[in-house]
Amino acid sequence: MMERSLRENGSARNSNIEALRILSMLTIVAHHYAAFGFSSEALALSRNKLFVDLLGMHVRTGVDLFVLITGYYSVKSRLRLKKILTVLGSVWYYSLGMLAFFGLTGLLPIGYEEGREAVLPFLMGEYWFASYYVLLLLLSPFLNILADGLDRKSHAALCLLLFTLCTVLPSLLGVSFAAGMLPLFAALYLCGAYLRLYMPEGAGRTGRRSLILALALLLLCVVRLSFVDLAGQRDGDLARLENALSFMGVYSPWAFLLAVLLLLAACGREPRHNRYVNRIGGLCFGVYLFHANPLFSALVWQGVFHTAACTDSPLLPLHALFTVAALFAAGCLIELLRQKTLAPLWDRALDAVLPDLERAFSRTGALLLRAADKLVGREEE
């Protein structure tokens, strides 16, 4: 009863969903291990090729899950300027912190380009996901208005349309009708919002069916990948081997469907609250910012873990497990340290300047609105 009360008043999150957030970040770390740890040419004919591909196969599912969960939680909340600035602060913590660390230690050469990317990480694309994530947050109030104004049938039809435009047609035709990541993120956000608005928590039958379908889809993806990899290695077809994961690429409908089914399965279970799961879930964005930093990534795979040396080793699965676990744990510890030390200082600084910033944004918005009204002649009416 206490857990249900906590969930209803908003002070606790569903640990089933937070566990998915953890899973999504683990798939992202595993993909970076597979993608950046090896030479594609050396790996292509290695006996470990299939294992490495299986390890990195579900990065799109992980990214899609993260955005779905954002839509799920955000559709019933109000975006505040402080949330955007908090995200900005966490990104700067890692971009500037890594710049200072490598600059002071001399482990990597630091020049003008590296400094510019660290100071302007959103504009320079240092973290592509963080840049699109902030854009999605800025759009979220308008997406929430759209979701709130649609009935269930119309909302479902919109999700199906966006799924088709953003994933199915690009995969079939090789042309994106909704170009770029932002339309895809908006589609995922609205699907997550649909699940929050119309999928009751604890609907066990729906959750069990979704989990079975998710496992079946996962098995089909594994079988397909295994067939392509084994056939490519038998024939020595390097082109086939290098494109074995194309069906799980950026606009993969299978990754999108798998992410939706997993979230449905989590929603279908009776809500739970586990403070450890929720705590780790709250650290996951920091894990991404830590291990995906370009400077850190340039050093860690070969300079620390010597991943390429394991290309043909029978111990590669153990090495992969250790590396992914170590990076995830290190990211959690560093993010926890940030949240306990610098994050409160950033929050206090924001609280001091937010009233002035909000007034400035309000006045700027009013000026722009009056200018737009004057441009279209509305004032004369």
C-alpha cells in the first residue's frame, strides 16, 4: 500500500520501467564495445564475429527504449526551464571535465577543435543523443498538447503513421520520408505517451503477451543475424559480413517494435518500487555522457581495455562482460559523485538566476509574438 501511495503522488517511479532504462544503457555500452573496439576488416572473418555482432545488435532498441520512457514519464508532467538547464549542466560537467582531465594529464593531444566541441557540445555534436534529447524536451510541451487533444483511436493512428514514415518505408525503400533523428524521436515520444495514457499499469495479460512477442521477435533477430554471419563466413563474403546488422540500423522497425513490446511488458506487470533499481536508473544518462565522450572513447577501448587484441581470443566473451560491466559501474559512480557534489551547486546557481531568466524569456516571447502579429496584420483587426 505504501509503494502504491508513493507511486501515485509522484515521489516514486515504477521500478519495472527503471529496470528497462538500465537495460537500454547496457545495450548502448555493449554496442560501443562492439563498434569501436575492433577493426571491421580483422573482425569480419574472426570466429568471434557472431558474438560481437550479437553484443552490439540492440543499440537501436536501447536508444528507442530511452526515448519511449521519456515520453511515458513526460506526457503528464510540465516542462520547466530548470530541467533543460539541468541537462545542459550535466553535459558540460562531462565535456569540460574530460577536456580538463586529458589536457592536464597529457594523455591525449588537446587542440582548438577539441576545446570548441567541449565548450559547445550541443552545437558541435559532441554528444549526438544529448543534442537531440534537449531538442525533444523543448518540443515536449507541444507534443503533450497534441497527445492530450487526440482521442485514443486518433492517437493510435498517428503513432502507426509515424512508425510507418520513420521506420518501415525508410527500411524498405532506403529513403527517409521523415529525415533526421528528431521525427523518429517525436514518434517514439508519442508512442510512450500513448502507453502512459491508455495502458493501465498491472494489466497482466497484456504484459505477458507483450513479453512473449518481444522474446519471439528477439529470437527471430538472432536467427537472422546468425544466418547472415555464418553464411558470409562460409563464403568469405566481406560485404555481407560488414552489413550483417543493417536490419537493426538507425531506422529499424524491428528495434522500434521490440522497444515498444518491452515497455508494454514492463507496464503490464504490477508496479514495483525498489530504491536501488530506481537509483541506478537515475544514473544512466550520466553513464552515457561518461563512456561516450569522444576524448574518453578515443583512449579507453585500446589504451585501457586493449579490445582489438581479443579479436580471435576464446576469452573475448569474458573480456566483453568485464569491460561493459566495468564501464557501466564506473559511469554510475562518477555520476553519483556529480549528483552529490557539483549538481547541488549548479541547482543553487540556477535557483538564483532562474527568475531573471524566466522574465527575460517571457519578454522575448511577448516581443516576438507582437512582431509576428504585426507582420500578418493581426493588430489592425
